[in-house]
Amino acid sequence: MSDPDRRYLTTPIYYASGEPHIGHAYTTFLADALARYHRQAGARVLFLTGTDEHGQKIQEEAKRRGVEPQELCDAMAGRFREAWAELNISYDRFIRTTETEHQQVVRAFVQRLMDRGHIYEAEYEGWYSVHEERFFTEKELGPERTDPIAGRPVERIREKNFFFRMSRFQDDLIRHIQENPEWIRPENRRNEVLGFLQNPLSDLSISRPRSRLEWGIPLPFDEEHVTYVWVDALINYLTASGAIRPDAEDQGFDDVSGSWWPADLHLIGKDILTTHAVYWPTLLMGAGLPLPRQLLAHGWWVVGDTKMSKSLGNVVDPLELTEQFGSDAVRWFLLREMPTGGDASYTPERFLARYEELANVLGNLASRVTSMVARYRDGTVGPAPFDGLDGPIDRALDQVHGSMEELRIHEALAAAMELARAANGYVESQEPWALARKDDGEEALDQTLGSLLRALVHLTALFLPAMPDRMGDLAESLGLDGVPTLEEAAGISPSSLAVKKAPPLFPRVELTD
Ligand code: MSP
């Protein structure tokens, strides 16, 4: 079982050949929301993200731009860091595969596989997609002899490679997936991997000759070959865990205790399921290391009903949306709109509809409640039983916890929004403005406004993982010293708060294009 006090969460490391877009942002928001949720519950968290900087794709992009690969990577790692700062990503470690430490861990890992007899050398011929950075079998290729994931051209390659005996681990992997039904989430992705494993697993080419590809980590046992970029990239999760110490005598392979390994959750898109659910666990088995505890493969963002791609010129830039709406609105849209298992579509209209939901339900609640407390009670309600919304609060807490644990973030957000809706309904039915006019309405007014404040205090905590900025602002208007944890929220008495009228949390914005 995983230790509830400690969570190690990862995003894929993004190729340093392209700009961050909403697809990258989505996975990163998911990880960020989970990291914040677990920190809120008191866990120690290691949240890892970074950039994937080796391989043919990077080498070709650098050449196209007329710069050295390292220059391109430095620039792009900077772009990702800037984007994540702008979008409020609370990562603990940003890893780059060109870091010395990582290069050493990769070499130690590959050497370990060699020492354990899992690597051999052979001639190889196959169809390679530079876009996906992997070989495909004839059977897997698309109708036009294109790669089956992105539909890009493939090239025929024949060369001497080193191979990892992946086939040896097929049965162990199948057993692992069958014995751990939660290991790959959601269920449809698990079935996809089990389906893939019904065919014999081939061995994995783990090297590229330097004569063809310079830009990679040389193999420790043959400097004329560099490590295949996917092997290099997957090992980033291990490097950042601190489990492997290349210079120490025991190197750490036999005892990972005291490090963050194994990861609790790898968050990925469905496009990279095979590499994470087949290559990675078998490589770890080969090295004799524990497997990550869980993988979550989410669906694909499309634009309208079209695939998002550079060549179509329809790539949605999360930073542009942030400029207009603020980063929390972008986080909210992406996290709320995509069901964890399925695909989702971005359109300006959908975005606006979700934004209006935020403004009309949560924003409206915050401004009407704080303004009534300021106006009718000079900022502080008198003591009364504040239990008017306890039912909806308890329901929201239960549902949010349950959904977050099951990695159904969209449902957690829907449940929190239900609480805000219930609180708005309570305002309508209690009519605090009428109570304020009644001579004997004092206690009922305190009880009503206090119950609403209690709901708002909980809402700051419930929405914090998705909207850290705006929830910080709301907490300030409520007179809180920062957003409370869920546990703290329950102990805060509404009559202890000095409330100020909240400025609009989600102001009206016109969409520009
Ligand atoms: N470098 C590899 C990953 C190595 S991890 C050891 C890679 N990089 S990538 O830049 O192509 O990013 C892929 C990831 O970005 C996907 O798995 C997904 O998490 C996210 N997305 C990229 N485009 C996406 C959509 N259109 N929709 C949703 N997520 C997508 O693959």
C-alpha cells in the first residue's frame, strides 16, 4: 500500500522541440491539482515535471532552426518553466534529461540491465517514426504507411542495435496487470494494454548508432551508440526520485528505501500508454526495481472536432487564454471539461460557457454573501447555530474526497460546484434581505449569513487544487489567513471572521480572437 503521508506524482517530460499547448497544460494541471489536494491533506509531495531533450526529433528541430541542440533545449526548457509559472504549477522538481545527474543514472541503469543479462546486440530493420520516436511493425502502420498515432511519415531503417529482452517479461507484466486491477486507470486503457499483450511482445531496441544520431546519452558499454530516447526519458522518473546514486558503491538498485521511488502516480496522455505501461515496467523488472504504483492515461484534447496540430495551425495556447481570463479560469475549464477517461473538445463557446458557470454560480455567491455580511453585519456575524448548509457541505466533502481518490477530478469539481449552487438556492429561500428588514430577524440573519460563510470557507478549500489564485483572493475577503485545509475549514467559526466585500472573482470578459 502506498503511504498516505507521501505522494510522488509525475507528468510526462515534454519534448523540448515545441511550445507548450493546452494538451501539455492539461496533464500538468491534473498533476498540480492532485499535488495540491494531497498537500492540503498533510502529505509530503514530490511533484515532478520537466523536458525531454534528446533524440532525433530535437536534433532535427535544432538543425531546422540553425542552432545547437543544447541551445534549443535551454530555450525550450525556459519556455516550459515560464508557462508553468504563469499557470501556477506548483512542481517541486523540473528535470531536464540533459542534466549530468540524469545522464549518469541512465548509464547506470543500462549497465545494470547489461550486467543482469537482459541486453544483446543484433541487426535491426524496421519502420521508424521520428514524430513518435519509435519503431512500428508493418501491421501497426496506417493505411498510407504512416505512423498509427499521428499519421506522420515513417522511414525504413536498418542498423545494428542493442536490444532489451522485453519479451522475457511479458508474462510477469500480464500477471501484474491482472493482479492489480487499479494499476492502469481508467479501465478502458487497462483493457487496451491487456489486448496489446495478447500478441507476443518483441524485444526493445534501446540504442541508436551515433553515426545516425549524435544527440543522446552514450551507452556505457559502447560509446558508438546512444541510448534510445524513450529509455532515456522514462528513466527521468527514477532519477528525480533520488533512488539511484551512480557514484555510490551499491548504487541503490537493491534498496530504494529512503528515496521517493516507486512513484505513486504517472499521469500521461493515452498517446504514450504503451511506453509507460509496457516498456517502463518491463525495464524496471529487468533492473530489479519496484514498479510505479499507478498510471493514469487521460484522453485527447481536440479543437472543435479536429485534431490539434502545428501544421493545421489550430494549436490552442493556454497563455493567450490566461491573458484574457486569468490562469484559474483556464485550469477550471480544462479540469472540469474533460472526463478522466474520455476525450474533450475545446471551442471558444464551451470555454465561455464554463467561465460563465464560474462567474454566475461561484463568483455570484461570493460577492452576494460577502456584500451582505459587510452591509448588514458590518463584516462579522453574531454567534448562532451555523448549520443551515451542513447537509450540502458534508455531501460535497464526501464526493470530493471519493472522486479525487479515484482520480475523477472533473467529478470532484462538479461536486464542489453543486455546493455553491445549493448555497445560492439557500440565499433565495432564506431571503436575507427580508430578514434584515424584520425587527426580530437578527438571529435568523446571523444564522443564514453564518451558514453561507461556512459554505464559502469550505469552498475555498474544495476549489483550491483547481483555482489557487482566486481561492486565495476569496479567503482574504473572508478575513482568513490563507486558504484553510479541509480539516481546518471544519473548525473555523463564521462569527470569528472579519469579512470584506469581495471584488468580482470572475469578471465579465468578451472573447477576442
Ligand atoms: N517526451 C514524451 C514523453 C516522455 S515521458 C517519459 C512526449 N512528449 S510530448 O511533448 O509529446 O507530450 C506528450 C504529452 O502531452 C501527452 O502524453 C499528454 O500528456 C500531453 N498532450 C499533448 N497533446 C495533447 C492533446 N492534444 N490532448 C491531451 N493531452 C495531450 O510524448
